[in-house]
Amino acid sequence: MATALSGALLAAGASSGVALSSGIIVATVGGAAIKLGLGALVASAAAQARLPDQPSMRRALEVARRLVVNRTTYGRSLVVGSPLRPYKVTRQVYGCMILNNRPSAGGEIFTYTDSRPSPAASEPWGDSNQYTQGDVYDFTGEGFAPQPDPFVGFEGDPGGFDFFRIWIGKGDQTSPPDRILSEAGSVFTENDGGEGLTVLWYRLDLGDDNEKYYRRWPSMPRAAPSIEVLMDTSKVWDPRDGTQDPDDPSTWKFSKNQALITLDALLNNPVAPFSRSQIDTASFEDGADIADEAVALKRGGTEARYEVAGTIQWTNSEIFSQIEPLARAGGGRLVDIGGRIGYAPGAWTAPVYTLSKVLDGRVLSFSNMKLSRNVPTAMQANFTNPDNGFEQDSLPPLAVASGGGADASLDGSLIDSATRAARVQKIEAARRAAQKVLTLEAPSDAIKCVPWSNVTVDLPGLEDMDGVMRVTSTDPAIFLREEGGAAMRCPMALEEHTEAMYDWSVDDEPETLFSLESDVATAGEVSFTGVAPASENLTQVAIYRAANGGAFTDASLIGTATAVDDDLGFTVTATTGAGAADFYVAPLDDAGAVLGTPSGPYSLTIS
């Protein structure tokens, strides 16, 4: 029997390795049907895949205290330190915080202290002869000095003490910073370095009694201050780079690539890591190429197609439910490819098979229209917004064609760009709007059709079904023939799938400004009134003018307004020449950089 089964698999195109090791389940059902399961990967877990939003995650990690928390931080992320117990020595407080349970790349940093922006101090704190600004990664130096804003009691200290120092260990540190060991050696030893972890050490000065330290350090004495760091976090293995050894993390490089990070989470999660033999690495390489593609932005420049940033706090819950959000952040899915975990990217792929024949083992079923109540009316995605203090923001709901059911939501908490979130939202909305559904039994050579692969349907006499469809599930089965030997059939379900689902242009970007009304107030003048987006970096609103049909990248700045009220309302007016033109309105930061997507174009004729 084993020979017959292996022969049928090999005849269908399977390799000998698959034929002998794919986990065949044997059962006798009315003439002995032997089934080989190759269905979609953990469908129920994937359907419920959702992570806490990143602000909630940071708040949970901030109060973790003595609890052991397994977390991995990916991309360029705002990381909150989980504090170990702080120790007070005279008027100084020393402590350590865990930022990432593995090494990090580091890079340039920006810190927040008790939610206060804390740029690098530019003036001496206390006696200028005692002041130095050190490298945050140098454990032999004086330490890096952030300057929380506002910082109460900043006027100086006659003793020459500096008030706040931090050091960050990227995982290669073997002991605490030298300065902490020299000043607090009774508390910490050389063995307390946290090697292999990304940690932040701090030294803060409480100040004297007259300075009321609780105003300077509002969380003291109940707890250590909250310290958040924007930094480059985990390095990951890129199988496309021959210089990187999968077994030597020291050769890995920092990356924000969504597909590579998904692969890393499968291989290196601390709950249930998979071996490389269980992974279809080639599919992740293809996904990484797609994620790296440069996509043009309306404001000019480009961004990588799919990147992720954020923290995963690992739990003992089903592992795929924790990793699937990474795959979905690129519009993709984890799938089963020949018994191994593969990745289907959020991009169009060419059909792998032409279905021109069906078998009679299963009744063919076809529908060209879903019930309206089974299609959501709208799709809404959230994302983590770096321009709004890394808080969770939502995109405007996107209508789903022919939808009449409850609105659907898309967890984009690991996406840190409104345009990337909008791209994934558009793809998912188009998929949910697909109407044609087909179930049938295909011949044995259809075994190459794994879930999420595309198939060209070309069935003679059944032209209504023609077109490209995506395999949603497949369950190949081996049947023993009465006359001897075995035969394979491939029952499968398919759904309408088109290349247009992945179309994208700058016109699809979500507008940054909302409730915007335009008005030509007087001859030679244009005015816009509206509500600006929530952003801690926004300081001004600008008007740009372009020729009719011109893109924002061709537009010229003609006016700005810095008066944005507490409710983010603004009015911006500019003098401009007569004639028809297209106008754009954009929020800017102090440096004049555009935040998010400009609003427009607005076609107006100036008298």
C-alpha cells in the first residue's frame, strides 16, 4: 500500500520527500479513501489574530516591574523600559530597564521622560566644569544627558551634580556602566550587565528638599520614571544576503522589512520557535522583495511598500495568532506549502495552474454573487502614528463594493505609516468585495495549487466561471482503486481574484486634513479653513499652488499660517496670481517638512 500511495503522489508531481513525510492520515471510508491534508494554515487562529495596540502594550510593559515579560521589538520603534527595582543612594537614584529581550541595532535615539520630550541636553546642568555630553552606548563614559521639557529646578546645583544620565546596552554589554558601578557598587555588581538583552541604565538626581523633586520626577518615589526610547531595534536574518549566517545572529542586520520580520518571528519567538526545515524560506524571500519595493508618495519621495514597527509581548496563547498580524501588516497571509509554513504576499502573483478539467468526485458548486449581509459595508484600519506621539489612529472607513453587512476592522497596530495602512486597507476591502466562489474536485496535477495561489479557470462550456481565482483551501486525497493502485484527487475551494485589487496610486493616499473648506476671499487671494490632524510635530499649515492637473511635487509654496488653535482649527491665506490653478494644503513641522499626505488638489480660479 505504501508503494501505491508514494507512486500516486510522485505521479501527481510530488517529490519523494513529500510523498514519504507529509503526514498522511489513513482512514477507510466506503472503499478506502486515504487523505492528505494540505488545507489553509490555522484558519481559525488567523481569523482571530489581533495584538493589543502599541500604546496599550507600552503601558503594560511600563508597569511590568518584577514580572518576567518576554517581548521582541521590531523596526524603528518607540520602546518603553520595563523597570527593575530602582535603588536610592543619598540623593541619586540608579536603576535598569529592559527595552528588548534580545540585542538591538541602536542607531540614533530620541527619548521621552514621563511622557515629556527629552532631546539631548545642550546646556550644562549644574557646574559647567562638571558637565559632559556622552555617547549613550559607551558604558565607560559619563553617560548621555537627556533634557526633559519642561524640567523643574533646572537652574543649577552648587555641588556640580548633573541631574539625569542614561546608558543603553545593545546586548553586547557584560556589566553595568562604569559610573554606576563606581557610585553604587554596593547595590550592583559586574555580573548585572544584562548581556544578550537591550537595556537602559539610568542615574538621576532627586535634587534637594527645596527643589521639590516630585515636580521634577512626578513618578517618584512610588516608581521609577517612565523612559521611552525611539531607536532601531532587533536585527533579523535576511536569507537573500549570502553574508548573513542564519545560525550566527552577529551577522544579521537591522531591517524594517515586514516579510523578514515575519520570518524572524516564526524562527525566533520564545514560545514555540520553528526550525528552518519547517519554513518555506523562498516564499519569504519573494515577500521581502515585494516589501522592499519603493512606492511613490504624493508629497514627494518614496517609502518601502511594507514595513512594520512595534513590540510583540509573547504569551502562551496560540502562536499563529501572535504572528499572523505581522503577515497581515503586509496584506499577506501565512499558508501551508507542502507541509511547511510559507508566506503569501500582499501583491499580485501570476497564476500557477490552468484548470481546464474537473472530476466527478464532488459536486461542482459556483456562485457569482455573495449575500450582501456577508460582505462588510466598510473596512477601517488603524495604525500607529509617529506624527501623533506614536498613538493609535484610524483611517477613514473605506466602502466595500456591494457590502451590506457589519463593518470590518483591520488591525494595523504594527504599521507606522498612514499610507501603508491605507494600502493594506484597500487590498483587504477589495478581497472582501470579491463575489465569485467556486468549489470542485480537480485532477491530481492540481496538487501544486497551495492556498493563496492563483489559478486560471478555463472550463469548456462553463464560461461564466472563467477568469483568475485564488485558492482559499485545498485538501488533496488519495483513493485506492478497486483494480489496484491509487489515484489522487484535489478538492479545492476558490474565490475571485484580480490584479486590480493591488492597484495603487498617490490619489489613493488618505488625506491628512479633514473638514477642509476652500474660499476665494478677494481678488488675488486664496484662503483655506479647516481642522488639522492631531500631531505633536505640527506647527504650521501651508498652501501650495500648481498648474491645473499638476502634482504636489510640482507645486510651489505660496503661504503658511502658524496659528493653529487648541481644537486644531486653522485658517491659512495666501496672495497668488490670477487664473485657474490647483491648490494643495499641507501640515508642516518646524523644519517645513510635510507631515503625512497633503490635502488636495483643489481646482480654483483666482480673479
